[in-house]
Amino acid sequence: MRRSVPGAGGERYARAMKLVRWLLLALVTGCGGGGDSPSSPPPATRPPVLEADISLLFMGNSHTSVNNLTGMVAAMVRAARPGRTVRAVEAPGWMFLDERAADAASLELLREGGWTYVVLQAQKYSSSGMFEYPIDGAVDLVKASRGIHAVPILFPEWSRRGIDETQRIYDLHVSIALREAACVSPIPQAWDLALSRNPALVLHAPDGNHSAPAGAFLAALVIAATMTRAAPDQLPDIAGFGIEPALQAELRSAAADAVRAWPPRQYCPGDP
């Protein structure tokens, strides 16, 4: 929540506090899976359950929540499946997957059923690469998703700015899919491709960890392609998210090449 400060020093105070928050975020990188978030998580209230032809449940932390990534995915799925209704629901709170697997409200929401896809983000990983975190919670959530006949999709995060960790993050999520079949979206590879082609792209937020709007849009393209099998470069422009058409075309190209090179359905080949 943003607080206002009265008086002449209010603006200076607000700017200083904003800088302090970003500096603290940059320091909190003890483990991956998103780290801390750039603002407070949404209230842990139960989202409304509505009927739709295609229902998307997202379980993650701030990497899923910021920049309305869930809304971007829903809009892209609608574009790929014209005439179908789509709803996207974000599970309450921001949690790592091991915490999510033990959270009663999240599990109740999952077990209601009716979900077409369940997107799982926020597996812990060691920022230094020197430690290993259990994947049992993620495996349990994949299994529970299959128990209600939803397709589980693992959401590996992009590498932090300036750090070569794409393969390690991706392989960690593949290890989950090898324990319990799940689709694995090649999101970090798509980011690497886009930045290798245009290093001036702003995909990271100022903290070097979270996404900027264009980065969230690129991740959403890969997730939507995982769901629909529609080639990202065949999608139309998506309005309403502040991404200019020329930039959208550049991001669609990177996403399309990523899903061709690292097929997201290779670890869930039998899923519809």
C-alpha cells in the first residue's frame, strides 16, 4: 500500500522510500522462485469462481502477479480460440510451491475442479547454485492438478539480469515433470532469445529480478502457446496492456522460436 506524506517534504520522502524498496529487493536473492515482490501481495481472499469454456488457474508469487501476466495469458488464449470464453483466476496470496502445496485455501480452490490448465510458478532454487531445494510440493501440485483432470503447466522464471542461469532453472522444472508429467514452458529461453536479438529490450524491472511489462508479455506468449499449441507469431496484436504493436511483433517472434526449439509439450505429450 502506498502512503502519502503531507507537507513540503512529502515528494522527497516518497521518492526516497521507493528507492529503498527497490534496493531491498535487489538484496533479497537468497533463493529463487521469485524472491520478494515489489509491493504487498493481494489480499488472501477467495476469488470468485465463474463458468467459462477454458478456465485457467495460476498458482505462484509476484512473478505471476505483477504486470497482469494472468490477464495477458487469458487475452492471448481468447485470440487463439475465438468464440470460446476464457477466465483466469490467481490463487490467493504469494507463495512458493512448497508453501502452496500445504495451503488449505489454495488446495480447496484447486480441488473445486473445472480448471482446464493449472499454471505453477515459484519453485525455490538456489541463487548461488550451491544448494538444492525439495521439489515435492511442486510434484504434489502437479499430481493434484491431474486429479481434477486439468493440464499442469510449469512456469520456469526468466534469469535475473546479467546472470547465466537459464539452463539451471529450466532443468529444475524438467526434473519436476519427470517425476510427474507436466508441460514445461521455455520462458527463460524466450527471454534469452529476445535479448540476444535486441539487447536494448527492457524485459526486467529495475530490480533485475521481476518483469517489466514487455517481459511479462513475452512470458505470457510462451504460456499461452503451451496451452493452445498456437504459434505465437500467428497471434494478432493484443490491446490493453500498453505494449506497442512493433514490440509485440518482436516478442511474438522470440516466443515462436523458443517453443519450436524447446517444445513445451514434450514432457506432457498425451495432454489435450
